[in-house]
Amino acid sequence: MPRKTQRVHEQGQASRHAILDVTLRIAGERGYVGTTLGDVTRASGLSASSIYWHFHSKDELLADALEHGYRRWVAVAPRWAALDIARPRREALLQQLRAVSAGLDQEPGFWRMGLLIALETGPAVGALARDRFLQVRRAALDQLEVWWAKSLATDGPAHLDPGHAKAMALLTMVTMDGYFLAHESDRETDVEPVLRALATGLDAAAQALTAGAASSATAAPAWRTPSAPDGQETEPVDPGGREGGRLRLLQAAAEVAAESGYEGATISRICRHAGVSASSLYWHFADKDDLIGAVIEDSYRAWFAAQPAWLPVRAGASWETEVHRYLSVSLRSLTARPPFLRIGHLLLLLRRDDPPRARATFIAVRDSAEQTSTEWFTAALGPTVGAGVPAVMSRLMLLSSDGLFFSNQIDVPTWDVELFIDLVVTMLAAAQEPA
């Protein structure tokens, strides 16, 4: 290649990488819908013609930015296909999970953008970027499945089922998604105890599968949206009254934000969807952030009211039975995609210098729920359990729920909920064992 042509090519590649870096950052701040070509032009310092020289559309730009982020992630992430069969599986898992955690500190853009795309499902979200993320995720799951097949083969062929490695690959991916959410919400917590609990729990779940204690069947989700329990139906509200206007705004904000993300949920779009004027919105709420925060709080209260209470362990019952009972309701309810989770996770994933106030509202909701379950585990396990174990178990349960929420929207096939509950309870039981 002539020197001048090579220099032009190198300059073009440098410009393309700069555009992709900027796009990945902006998408992590504003989501898919909130990212515009004008934003990319201004942030990159390049002309619009330069952007269009490399990319034909916004969807192509975001899809290529996601793949660019994945290549950067692969450069720092562990390669799961490698396995030292002489090493105990728990140690190998811990080493891999530590590498994943370290990678998230360096190159989280791909993971964040992919999960944001999974949450923004409206017509303004192009199919190309989502398809690209699903292809990459499928490849990652295949790599995990290879790792687990090699690892389980070392246990002997007695109870080895072809579905075991597939189930463990999906469980590993789900817990890593949940860990990423926990990482985003609280970066001050010591992650080592959680990583150790995850490694121990995944090893225990694999043993449960190969021992026949749980079925490895994974199929298209057969979940049912839970109906309102007796006595929980909401009273009819006059849609033309003041309270009716507030409820219409809450519902509209939940639907628009679920489709278009926080940035794309503009006041004009919400009001148009609700069929009210902007002055009506300001009668009930100070601003958009106040409205989104109210959506999170109201949705969480409605969801929480339908969950079983964290009651003391019944006489003759084990704490595992009680947790199974609780998860049988709470995890099934995730298929309804409660707005506080959809919008809360959107806000949690956005990384910006001026985070919306509603983000703090969601984190407070999460912290309250986690504290409640930590107190329950403390009482249920008694004084002999090690210090900090109940908090780690509570975090493990939370990240498993978060991961399942995303898996139910991304992965096909996904979990049979009963199998997932069995494996989560197995993981929790293993987490209380001494290291």
C-alpha cells in the first residue's frame, strides 16, 4: 500500500475508533433513544459528514459501538474456555469471577450498553444493535457452556446430562449480570466475600445438578403473570378527577420510560401519552424527575404488597423452605416487568455526572429490601453464623433476582423458574458454609 494511502487509511481508522469510543460513552450516559448523532458529532469534534462517511445510520453506529466495546471487554476479561482440570472447581470459578470483576472496573461499556438495549424496547430502538448484542451474548454463553462441560466431565460420567453444562452456563451468566448491577449500585462494598459466595454457590449448584437433586431442563419460559392477591385490587378511580390525572401520568411515564429510557421520556411525550397538558403534570409533580421517582415508589409499593412477608421460620421448617416459599412468589412476579425494576435498572445503568434524583430513589428501595432480607437471614441463621454472612447471602439473592429479570428478557431458551429457585436456594445454603 502506498505510504499516502496507508496514512489516509490509518487516519480514517483513528477517526472511526474515536467516534465509537464517544458513542459508547454517550450511550452509557443516555441510553439508546437518548443518544443522537448530534451528540456524537459535538463530543467527537468531527463533522456530521465524517460520521456518515463511516456509518449509514444511528442504528449501525450503535451496533458497531457495542461490538467495539465488546472487543475492548474481551481484551481485559477472562477466557472461560481455558480450564485447569487439576484445580478445584471452586478455586477456578473464584479466579474467573475475580477477573470479571476487575474487567468491569476497566471496560464496563459493552455490558452496560447491552443491558440498556435489553430494557429499551420501544419502536425507536433499532433492531441492529439489539441483534448484535444477542449474537455476542450467545457466543459468550457458548463459551461458558464449553467451560462447564469440561469441568463437569471431571466429576465422572455417572449422572452427566447434556443439559447440565447448558444450565450452569446460563446460571453463571445470570449471576454475572446481577453482579454487574450490584457493582453499579454500590462500588464501596468489599466485593471479595460476594465473589467467594458466588464461586461456592455455583460449585454447589453444579453438584446438585449432577447428583440429580435438580432437573436441568431449560425451555421457553412458562411463567404466568401473577394476578392481584385477594384484597389487593385497586379501587376504581375517576379518570377525570385530580387523582385520576395523577394515575394516568404515572402509567404514561412508566410506559414511555420503559420504551424510550429516561432521556427519551420527555415531558411532552409523557403528557401526550397520558392525554393531559403539561400544566396538569406540574400540578402533581415538580418536574420529570419527581414524576419518575413517584413511578418507582408507587410501583414498588404495589409489588411489595403482593409479596409474602419475611416471617420468622415456622416450627419444624428450615430456613431453606421459607426462602423457597418467598422466591416462588417474588421471582414469578418478575415476568410482569414491574415498572420500578425496569425504570430503576435503566437509571442504575446510566453513568453520568448529574444522575437523576430518581436514581437515588431506586437505590434507596433496593437498600431497604436488602436490609430487610439481611435482618431475616440474621435471625433465621442464629448467632453461630459468621459475621457478615447474612449480608452476603442477601446480596447473593438480590443479584440472582436481578440477573433473572434480565435473562427473562434476553435469553431464549430461558429458565424454568422452579429449577432456578432450587439452584438459588442451593447457592444460598452453600454461601453460609465456612470458607
